[in-house]
Amino acid sequence: MSTESTDVVLTLDEVYALSCRVLTRHGLSDAHANAIAHVITQCQRDECHSHGVYRLLVCARSLRVGKVNPRAEPTLRDVSAGIVAVDAHHGFSLLAFETGLPVFLDKARQQGIAAMAINHCYHFSALWPEVEAIAAQGLVGLAMNPSHSWVAPAGGKEPVFGTNPLAFAWPRPGGQPFVFDFATSAIARGDIELHARQDKAIPSHWAIDSAGRPTTDAKAALQGAMQTFGGHKGSALAAMIELLAGALIGDLTSMESQAYDEGVGATPYHGELLIALDPKVFLGDDYEAGLARAETLLGAVVAQGARLPSQRRFDARARSLRDGVRISRALYDDVLALLE
């Protein structure tokens, strides 16, 4: 570890070890701690600051208020030839994802398409590590989930939707996958929380205050409602995710998750839906031609000087692997305090 006046530089191994120490200190089993630390390290590596080391504070808060089962052991249910369900039993979602992934991938390879529902889980993490794990196996991945009802529908003033992220990954031969992961809100909730911690202003289109007025005050935004991205288009996608990753899989919507929290401020409690598609099954003898067609498409984007989604993350990944990761001294001190 090295330090400067306002920042701390850690190796990826140090981020992982610190995360495991904090998480086990707050009562998580080794299996849960390892699964969460792995994803926190990935996010910090890729400079996704709102889902990196900062999330240790979020996890610790959820564990302190007594909602999360820190030693829950996920169980699998074979629903059909193309569907597997994993019950997280009130634990964090990431160990449930790891538990179901091998069966999920096997079903996708056998059927060409498969779905995995994760139920009864506390969810705080980015989705791109999950769809990247699917793409690393040569499959196309989709993931989505509701959260707490922090987001007003387009034209409304009261929170109904969650930030409701949607992630997609397409495997590319010999390179990084094509990946996107975005909230259907104008920004991730964690980004507003980070702005509030640092007393920084936010763009006025991110949120409204408790009176329904656009605000640049991050703390007022946290007391009001977030906005969807793209107006009615983001609002429609948010509703779709509530239906597919809530009602369809027999789990809570964002409004129900918020009510279940009972005001204690824990991580959202709900479900997650993942879908995997196997290009080899879909394309058969045309597999190589299909991948080549995709590369032509993506190449046409880059040839214009445009940036593919996640390219900044991949650039950050290379920097972090070379130089380590940088976090603020204030955040580092807050994380160390969790060990006391």
C-alpha cells in the first residue's frame, strides 16, 4: 500500500484482502465474504467507484441492522429444462449467483437458451461482472433486477421504480466482450450517495427534491426521488424490469422491497433474473459467420471514432493491473473504522 496527501493506492490483492477482513469481521461466512470481495475488487479495478470499496460501507450497514442472513447457504431448484432457481435464503446475492452458475450455463448449452432466477436475496452489486462471467464461457448474457423504490416514473413525482439495472454481454473472439450495464435511472444510486458524502453538486436531471423540483443538491435528491434516463423510454424499461425480475419470478417489486426494509436502511431485498443464450446452438454451422457479422458491426462503430460501451472500464482495468487502484483517504479511513 502507498499513500499520497488525499489518496491511498492499493494493489488488487490488498483490496480483496481488506474486503474479506471487513466482511468476515461483520459476521459473513467465508463463502459469502469471498464472493462479495471478488466482485468489489473487480469493480474497484475497473474504477466503478460507486460499486467498489465504497460498497463495504453498504454491506456493513445492512449487516448491522440485522436484515441479512450472513451465513445463508443458497439452494438450487430445477424448475424445467431451461430454468433454474436459486433461493438465497435472505443472504447476499453473489454467493447465490456462484452457486447456480454451473447449472445455468449447462442448461443454456443444452437448450440454446436458459434463465436463472435468484430469489430472496439482498442485492447491492453491479451486474456486469455476472454477464462478463457468462460471456467468458462463450455465451450471450442478460441480467436485470429491481431495487428499492427510489425512482419516480416519467411525469410523476413519487418513487415507484428502483434504479433497475440492465446488463448485456456478447462474447468476442480473442478480446474483451461487448458489455453494457446501466441503471434505468439517470444515474446509479451510489453515485448520488458519493456526491452527498463529498458535498458535491449533481446535474439537475438526475433527481428531484421532496417537493418534486429538479435539484443539484445530492442530499436533497436522496430525500426526494431519482429520475429515469431518457424520460418515458427509461420509465418503460424500468417497468419491464419490475415485471420480469419481480412479478415473473415470484419476488418483490421495488415498492415491496422498500416496504420490507421498514426504514432501517438495508440493501434492497428482491430477486434477479439472468438469461443466457448459446450462439453455437442458435447458429449451428453458421456460428463463425454469425460472430464475424457481429465483429463487422462493432468494427463499424469503432471505425468512426465512437467508443464501445465498457471501453473506459477496460482501459481502467489495464491501468489498475499495472498501477493498483486509488481511493480517497476519507473513504479508506471509513473502511478501516469498520474493523474496529
